[in-house]
Amino acid sequence: MYDLLEFWDPGVHYNQTALCPSGRLSRAALVPLVADIQAVRQLIGYGPPTHNHALCHVCSLPQHDIEEIDFSLFTPRDEQAHRDIAMVYRNAESTAERENIAKRTGIRWSELLRLEYWNPCAYVVVDTMHNLYLGLLQRHVRVYWGVNEDAEDGDASELDASAPPERPDEESMAKGVDLLLYGSNSDLLHAGRPVLYHLCVDRGLRRAGYNRQLVENLDKWVDFPVPEYGDYMTPEIWEAEKSLGKGNKDTTIAQYHKKTLVAMCAVRDLNSGGTKKELAARLTTYASSGNAELATVKITSTLCAEEDDEDDEDDEEPRRHGKEAVGHDTLTAYMEDHSRMELPSWVNAPPVGFGTKKHGKLSADQWRTLCSINFPVSLIRTWGFQEERRVAMLRNFIDLVEAVELVGLLETDEERIARAEVLLERYLIIAKELYKGHKIQPNHHLAMHLGFFLRLFGPVHSWRAFVFERFNYFLQSLDTNMKLGEIELTFMMRSCREANFRHLLRSPVVRRHMKPFSEALRALDKEDRRGMRLDAILRSADADSSTEEVARKVSRTILLDPAVYSALLHRINTEETVSPRNPAPSRTATPCSSASISGVFYKPRTRSTGDSNIMFRHPSLQGPSAGRIEKMFMHAGKSSGGQDPRDELYLVVKRLEELDEEDAAYDPYPQYGIVGGRLCYDNYSKEIFVLQPKDVLCHFAKTTMDHLVLWRSNAEGLKEEVRLKKPCVHVRPLDRVSTQASAMAGC
């Protein structure tokens, strides 16, 4: 802290630097604080997120309003008010007085407040690694959906975050109903959580949260107009009435039991005969016809009684159980697609046995890959054609994944930030309806402030915790004797020594004279170079660096075959004005085994299938296309200023065949935006394209879809199977920079 104070004012004077031999004054400031939320709260003096006044360090929303997701109601915290309370805490005369202040306000003194420029309400960033990847994505899959390899797929409607309270006796529940209908909210609040919980369950209401939130849910239910069912009201009738009141389609209403639809028709004096689809059609027609009053006809017990009717049994579709949504069928589809998927080497793939008892914990990288690449490929082709709740669950999940992808881009602007905020808000609104037994968590609330930090500090790769977590691992691997004051120097010296040694091993001289030693040492290096940490570092490198410095050439020359040479001429002529005086380009070239373009390594398919799948542009094509690198070579370009010709990198690519118009209409993936990707025929065109490095957009994940089955609704509203004309593959662009490749390709 003393060093930080000195660096700010008056600053530190260095007697000599490399650029200033006579010395210079340097000043420094600590601005963003990056850490997981628990460490942050301890460091800045905030209470736990369960404290009513310490839910959020950015806004003053109280804990009991945590389920509020309207941005307009988030009042920013006042920095000066925070400093005043912290100062009162510091100047308190006793420990008891300090604890009383902390209990009342949720604020303690922090040494960081000694920095006069430091803002505790704006400079503590929400780390996306912990908040999004290990937070929202993991929670959605493990908690909201639930994973059980031994069970059939459910719909997660009955899952609760904690064990539900035991149902009270009938007398207590009857008193609760009386309080609900005729008492005040304060009287209902004193009925106790078991009564409130089961009142919400019986009425199909959201049952998660504090007692006050349950009372608010019940209060809204009282104000919702429904016909008078008397003693024959059931939880399913209430849920169906609410669904009908929202204007849902007849296909949604038809999912309820036939006896429920019969009762709903009878209470409205409608014909209660026919199939479920006919009953649902009558109800939706009635609801949309603008009837002035809801029917108040009392239904008879014969209409609500259990009906042992053959027509009812034949018409009734089997319903999923309400437990884990990711069961045996979903995990089987995931493993099938995982085995067929080609990923570039920089992507850290999740384990093929995810969801089984054999695999361990997933890293943040793996959660991101699982949720943004693997699951969308598998779920869209399976859940996307199932009942309406499963489709709604899928769309809700895709909203979250797209928001996470937009937040994590290396380039951002106001349009992308605003889009991410809209998606997060929509995700939370629908998640509250779909998963009634789960509370909104502090992580969900903090995620809604990510737009504020993106506008303040720019793209997240410069202020997320991946690098710092790596430093923690590095520190833990150091052998130290716990001599304070020497550990820091040991860390710096060892870090510099290893960095210099790695650079030395990459020098041409060492590679030439000590090749076996370099290869053996590299083989012993167990560091995982995949994932977002290294990917962000490499992509952030100077994009203007010359390609020959990063292209690995083979020590021989080749003669380009006529088709490649013709494609090369076509690509060169689109960039340059052709003149008869200019000599024809050489037909010889030097092959390359790999090349780094904007920090990402690309390779021919003979070297790596995953690293050869690319999205690219070409002057003769409209929009981005998906293809495969066949060859890479260095070719002598034009000379300039009397200098020797400069070698330039070129890539020989074949393009995946696009779906024809008829098959494209059945492709279910593009409707899910940048996360969905699209289908192509599993066939490469004979035409060859030669690309320059600037034509390459990104890698894509390629999944063979020879097992794909699509569905459509026929004229009678029944599902029928659809097969595409040719085998196909799924293409999921992996644009981590700006999503341009996905958007322009229509994904």
C-alpha cells in the first residue's frame, strides 16, 4: 500500500532508463481489481452477498429484491457515501461498535480506500471466468437442468435448489388458503414457509426465494382472473389457465391432461367432447375471441372426476418426469457428436464421458466449450424437435450462451454490449418461469453489470482471471522457504529465466545444432497450451508481424500444379493491376507445414484435420464460406524499391458444398443465431481457391452428421421425418474476435 501511495503522489523517480539516460519520473495507479467474488469482498470491505445491503458493490439493490431484473431499478452506489461509512467504521472506538456498523450497512474499512482516486463501486470488476463459465453456465447445466446418466430425460420442472419443506396438514393449508383469499399480505407472511411453499406449488407459481417473495407471487395470483372452479381447482388447471391467459398456442394447451381441458371447456359453457387437440383449439379460439366476461359456471364433479375412457387414454401423450433434463438420451447424443467432431488444437474439449461417474471436474475452458460448441450441436437436433417446454428450455439456454459469447469477444462495441444485456435479461425472465424451484443468485445479478465494465475497461480478455489463476498455479509450484521479501525476487527471476530459456530454444541456431535436445525438452513440458488464456494472448499480438516469421517452411521447393497456379494468378490479379510489362509469377514455391495468422495456427489437412477447417472469404464468392486447407506455401511476391522479392504466404483451400434451397429450409441450426451454426453437404467442391492470410476469418468446429434425423409438421399438424438429399456436416464458426464470420455466413 505504501508503494502504491508513493507511485501516485509524488511518483517514483528513476535515475536512468533505457530511453531516458538522465532519468524520469514515473507515476502509477491501481484501477481494476480482478479476483473471484469472495476474495473481492474481503479485500474491499463488503459483507457477504446474503447481507441485505451488500448484495452488489455496483448498485444498491437490496438482497430481498434479488429477483428484480429491471435495469432501470438498479441505482448506482455513491462512492462518497461508501467512503463516509467506511471512515465511521475505521474510527469506531470498539469492536462491538464496528460489528454493529457492518451489520447495519454491510460495509467495512479497506486499506484500498487510502488511495484517493480509487472507486470501490466501479473499479472492482466482475470476473467473467468465475461469473459466466464457472458460474452461470455450470449452474444452468448442473442445477437448473440436472444431469443423471441412469435416468430418462426429464423436463426439470420439479427440481428444487434445496429440499422442499414437508407439506402441512389439511387444516393448516386451509387456513393458508383463507389468508390468501381474504387476509392481508402481512398475515399471510406469518403462515410459515411450508404453507407458503405448498400454496405456490398447488397453483403452479414460482416457489423459490424468501418468504416475502412467495407472498408477492401469491398476491399476483389472487389478481389473476380465472373462472370459478370451487373445490375442483387443481394445480394443473391453474397452470393451464395461466398458459391460456398468456395467449399460448393450442399445441401448448393440448399438452395438459384431457380431464383438465374438459373442465376448462365446461366452466366456459363450451362443448367438452372430442380429442385434446379439439378441446385446446376451442379454448384458444374462445380466449382470442374477445369475450367480455369469464364464465362463472360451477363445474360438476362428473367433469373433474377421473375418467376411465378409451378415447382419453388413446389421446393422452406420455409426459416426461419432472426431474433431471440431461439424462441417458441427451448424454448419448452428446457422446455421439463428440466422437464425430473435429476441433482446432487450441480448443480445450470437454471429456467425452461428461455426465458419467468417471469424469472429474471441468475447467472454465471446458465448460465454455461444452456449452457453446458441443451442447448446441447435440441439443438443437434433439430437443429442438421435442415438446414445447423442451424447445423453450433450449432457446433459453441458447440466449445465455450467446450472451456469454458476446461478452467474451476480443473486439466489442455498443451494439454488441447492448445485445448481450438484452439476452441476459431475457434469459433471466424466462428462466424464472421455467425453473420455478431455483432462486436468482448473486452471480446472475452481477452478470447484468458486465455491460458497465465492458464500457469502462473494454474487452474482457484484458481484465479476466485466466492469467492470474495461472500465476497462482505458478506460485504454488515454486519451492520456497517462506522468507518474506525474498519470495517476490525468486518469482521474478524464475519467471524471467523460463521465458528467456523458451525463447532461446526457439532460435534457429539452437534448433539446428540441438534438435534432439529441444524436442526432448518440449516433450517433457506438460503445460496445456489450449484454451482461452493462451488464445487471447496470441490473438492480441501484433497483427502486422510478417508472415514469414511465423510460417514453418519445408527445406525444399516444389512446382505448383496447373490448377493451383491458375487459382494463384486469379487471386493475385484481383489485388494488382495486370500489366504486360510485369513478369509472370514464378511457378515454384516453398511448402509450409503450418502458419500463424493473427496469433492462431493453421495447418494443412494432412498435418491436422481440426486446424485445417476454416471460414474464409474470397473475391469470387459472396460472404464467408467453410472449407479445408489442402496446402500452404510461400511464394515470391513483387519486389519494391529495388529490393529482392518478398515471400508471401498462400493457402490452397477447397470449399464445402452449401445446401440447396430445399434442404436449407429444413436446417434447424441457423434460427439459433451465432451459436447455432449451419449445415453443409459433406462434400468438397472440385474448384480450388488460393487465399491470402487476410482472407482467413477463423476456424470452425466440424461435426459429421450421418446420423442426423430432421422433422417437420405436415398438413394435419403431425410430425414426419425428413432426410436431406446428401450426407451433411455441421459447421460452427469459432470466431473469438467479432462474430463476423458467423453473422455474415447467416449462422
